[in-house]
Amino acid sequence: MQGQREGREGLPVEISEKLLCLFSTEVSTEEDRYVIEVPRQEVETGDIDPEEVYRVALISRAEATTEGESAEQPQSAPSEPQPPVDVGETRYVEIEDIGKQGDGIARVERGYVIIVPGADVGDRVKIEVTEVKSNFAVGEIIEETF
């Protein structure tokens, strides 16, 4: 399923399920080229590999100005994306890693982490999300394999 957002002139913009990350950045100039920097956390916590080649879509942020303000003034930081899971939701996940405290780690959309106590690397389990934070969730195993 694809999400829709309003783009330029209020027309809908399709957001692909293949979206790996979403962040705000500036375009800078370096000699004879323009550069877009990817924040370190997007590589370290997401599905981005610095050795791969990616397609990039640039989406303009509408600059709302009020009387007396200039469009060049810096805007406040964009709101963080919402977690892709909700408490009570069930998911089928594969455990990719083990955390520092021995819990299983699964990753879902945009590299979002779900901690699964009692799971081991390679386990494919059905979980129920029991806790959701901005940067991770906790899930309880409800079915051992799928």
C-alpha cells in the first residue's frame, strides 16, 4: 500500500513502500557539483548501504511566511516520522540481530527496530507489539515460527 501526501500545487504525491528513509537536509555546493548529505543515523540504523546506488526524490517543503518574515529564515526542525507500528498490532518478523541484553532485534519499515525478548538470530516469529517508542518498539512472541 502506498501513502499519499500533497505535493506542489496540492496534487497528490505517491510515497512508495520501498522508501528506506526520510529526512530533511540542505543542498550544498562543492566545486562543480551539488551535494545532499545523508545523516549518519540513517545509514547506521536503516537499510542504507553506502556502497549501493540509490534513486533520490527531492520534495520541496512549503515555506509558510507571515507578514514581516522572509522566506529565507530558517524553519523549525521537521517533525519526526511516526513509528510504523502501534501497540496491539501483530507482525511477522525475522530476527536479524541480538541486542546488548540478549534480546532479539527485528527491523521493519525505514529500519525501525522491534526488540523481541526470547528470540534468537534467524527466528521467524509472529509478535504482538506491547510498547512503542519513537525509535523502537517491544514485541512479545505469540507464535514461534511461521
